Amino acid sequence: MLRALIFDVDGTLADTESVHLAAFNHAFAEFGLDWRWDEAQYTVLLNIAGGKERILHYWRTTQPQLREADAMAMQDTVNRLHELKTAAYAAAVNGGAVSLRPGVLRLMGEALVQGLRLAIATTTSPVNIAALLRHAMGPDWRRNFAAIGDASNAPLKKPHPQVYLNMLAALQRAPAACLAFEDSSNGLQAASAAGLATVITPTRYTAQHDFSDALRVLPDLGAVDLAQLRSWHRPGKKRDTGARAMSRLNARTEPT
């Protein structure tokens, strides 16, 4: 029986990536760098999970001669850029630049009324989560979630399944009793490797990803209710998929 819903944040709860992109460019300019990411470039960079990891990857790719530079100084710069970016993103969200995607809030409310538990499994920072959900759900937004996994307590980023495994442990639920919601292939791989059936709602940044292992791929959750989710969800349905996903992940290099 379906007992819990586990949601990714960026792209899944809200289509945030355009705001994140603007915040990155704001941070670069404020720091005095001539870096400027366009949408096509950022779409490719989204294959790198985590904002700090994305900045570092871009830096090393565009300036390979710096790979032997002082790693600590380089990381300090990345950390400062990410702080500036996070502040710019939070200000934009607080100013109303982002709203939840269709159906998300209604589905969460229906799940809570029917006794299901809600959790978050994301690679983003706690500050970003709070900015988005405080604006969308009010100051008591945390009360809606039984568990929250983020960059502060799951340092191994998606497609590694760490954040989902942590949430299953926190919820004290088996994978077959839960359903994940994602928008990207990295997120799908992470959820599948944890044994979770996954509903995908892509954005324009992820529309070309491989979602062949998903339970369903939908434009959004606007026409979805809990009865439909239960009819799609079958205990154990994704166990083989999870094993395949974990096998693929084990063949990859360690995520950055």
C-alpha cells in the first residue's frame, strides 16, 4: 500500500531553473567575473548535480590550466560564489519570481488528509528549500513534511541514491510503500537505485532526458489525484529497475 510521497524540489515542486540561472549570473557579475551562462549552456551544466559542483566543473572545464592551482583557494572562491548565488535566488523567490507547479500543493494536501507522509529528497541547499516553500506554503511549511533530505545531510549528490535511502530510513518505510517525484534523469536514477517507483514531470531543461525507467512521465501533476497514483503504483514494481539502476551507478566513477 502507498504510504509516502517523496518529492524532489528544483524542477519538480517548482520550475526554478531559470531563476537559478539568473542568480548564478548575478553572483558572477557581483564577484567581478566575466562568466555568463546562457540557457543552452546551463541546460548542459544541469547534468552536474549541485550548485557548487556546477561552478567548479565549469571553472575546471574552461580554465584547465588551473587544475593544479591551490585547491583550497579555488574552493573558497566557489563557496563565496555560491553564497552570492543563494542570496540572489532567495531574494527572487521572496519577491514572487517562482510558484509551485500545477497540482503540487493540491496533491500534497490530499495525501496529508488521507494519512500519507510527505518527504523531500533534493540536492539543493536548506536555504533554497525554505525560501521556496515558505513563500508557497507559509511560515509553518515544515510541519507538512515528515523528513527532509538536502545538500546538508546527503553530501553524495544525485544520481547517487543517498538522499533517497536517507529518506526511506527516516520515514521507516520500504521502497515499495513510497513513490518518488522527479524531473530529471539524475533524479530518476537516484530514486530507482533506492528501489522507488518514480513519476516524472519534466521541464524544458530536462525534456530530452532518458525517462525509460519511470513509472509515468507527465507534463505536470495538474490532472493527477491520489487515486490515480495508487492505481499506477504496485508494490515491488520497480525492484528490477532499481537493481539495474544501481548496477549502472556502480559502473560510474565516484560523483563529484
